[in-house]
Amino acid sequence: KFKPRVFSGIQPSGGLTLGNYLGAIKRFVEMQDQGIETIYCMVDMHAITVWQDPDALKRQTRELAAGYLAAGLDPKKSILFNQSQVSAHAELGWVFNCVARMGWMNRMTQWKDKTSGKDAEKASLGLFAYPSLMAADILLYHATHVPVGEDQKQHVELTRDIATKFNHDYKVDFFPITEPVIEGAATRVMSLRDGTKKMSKSDPSDASRINLTDDADTISKKIRKAKTDAEPLPDSFDALADRPEAKNLVNIYAALAGMTKDAVLAEYAGQGFGAFKPKLADLAVESLSPISTEMARLMQAPDEIDAILGQGADRADAIARPIMERTYDIVGM
Ligand code: ADP
Ligand code: NA
């Protein structure tokens, strides 16, 4: 009934990290090149669930678009646009706010992590309802597959719950039950300063992450200073179970080189981080510098970016509007 269609988005709430690249964008490009219909969004309406300086938000949105394009998303093969340019996201988000239950939102681990105790009282209502808007983003296109990192798995499950409840309450088979696609070598890239925390653009420590805009020296320095232990590398990935920092660096290497983790360890077994880190730094610089160079070029050509996003928004709206109209009809509006 539902033809394969891929949707995913990233928040323009800061610069892109290596985690976003390996966990999300690299997969976006692979799916685009498999010939499936692909729709990728800058979710600026999600970004404002926490305070964003308006000028910074505009810059970050363009920078995210530049990152998508520089990493290989092709506007001829994928639809690229800003969420706020297609008003049906907000419209369907409201309908879903009336389908989803408070208890479902309360159980979201990201909500619990971002707000503990008294902080919840000060969080925006939008932050609480965020997963309902995310469900709208996905279901507005009847997307069947959503490539995401592991941290988003629970939100995609909630999207399935919302689709199921809507279909059940209104006795229709209108929204698909979307599958998360959590694949690839690095669905969970960790902080370079603490192997138990995920690498994130919102981490206050810049040394904890590699930004796609970092220059070669900065990338090398961050990798050389990454937290590790003094043990040599073992010959199998399983043997790294209790060494989260070591595990993370091997994982990053494997993802960037397109090798299995065991193949990486077969090459470096017995060597320490003094030998491994410079190799990883070279590999990271070699993989990321074409992207950062192209991002820098695109950032000098904001009109080029805006034209691509404007056309993308028109194409997205052409799919979304009929689905929104049909939703209103089902609901009785
Ligand atoms: P961030 O957490 O950096 O603010 P977003 O919440 O906008 O990023 O997530 C954008 C995409 O990047 C999502 O698919 C998310 O799962 C993925 N992602 C974010 N951080 C990581 C990470 N450290 N490892 C793997 N994937 C990640
Ligand atoms: Na996230």
C-alpha cells in the first residue's frame, strides 16, 4: 500500500559533528544513491524548543544545508528543505498533539535526560511535545523508512504508536507504520572526552567532538588529545568491552575506512594509542577535508543554498499538502 519513501531530519541547533555525519548523513547519501525516494529536512522548528539566537539559527540552518550538500546529497536525487517552509508540519503536529498521550511523552528518555526535577518546570512546552512534531515530520510524507542514530529509536517507536492510534481511532489505514533504519558502522559515536556520553553538537566542550567545519590541525589535535587508556589494542572488538574510549576510536576508524572493526584490529593489534591515533587523525582529515572545503565554498554562496531549499520546499509541499487535506477530512474538518 505504501511505496518506499525515506524521510529524516537534523536540527540546525549548532554545527554538524562527526556523530551526525557517521550516524545520519552518510546513511542519507547511501539511501539516496540506492534510488529510493529520499526527503531530508533541516528541522528548524525542533531547534527552537530550546533558545536559539535568531541570527545564529539562520546561519546554522544554511550551514546544515551546506553540510548535507557537501557530504553528497544531490538536490536532483533528494528533496532538501527547511521544516518551517512547509506549514503542514505544524498543522499535522497539532493534530498529533491531540492523538498522542501525556504519558507517552513523559516516558521519552530524551525528555527525562534533558529535564531533571525542577528543570522540567522551566522547559518549553515545545520540548515536551517534540516527539509528536517529529511524528508529523515523518508521517506527513507517508515515509516508510527513517534513517537515524540509536538515540532516536524511541522517537520512531512513538511515531509508530501515533500512526497506530490515529488509524485505530478514525478506523482508517491512512498512516504507514514507519521502520527506523539504524544501520551502518557508527550509529552511536561517543564523546572524545568521555566514552560513556554521545558526541553531540550541544556538548559544552568543543574538544569532545569533531565538527565538520574543523580544519586539519584542529581535527588532528582533538584526536591526539582524545581520552584513552594505556593498554595496547587487542585483536578482537569483543575484548574492548570495558574500554569505552578505545572502543569508540576503533569504531570511528572502521566507519571512516569502511572496514569491519575486527579488520581494523587485525591491522593494529598489539599497538598502543601512540601509534593508532596519528593514523586515525590522518584518516579523519582525509575523509572530512573535502566536505569542509565544499561547505566553506557553499557558505560563501548563500543564494545558491536558498534557491535549492526553496525548490525543495515546493516539492515537499506538493507531497505534504494532499496528505494534510486528507487528514483534515478524516478528522472531520
Ligand atoms: P545532536 O544530538 O548532535 O544535536 P540531532 O539530535 O539533530 O543531533 O540528530 C541528528 C541525527 O544525527 C539523528 O539521526 C541522530 O540520531 C544522529 N546522531 C546525533 N549524534 C550522534 C552520535 N553521536 N552518533 C551517531 N548518530 C548521531
Ligand atoms: Na539527538
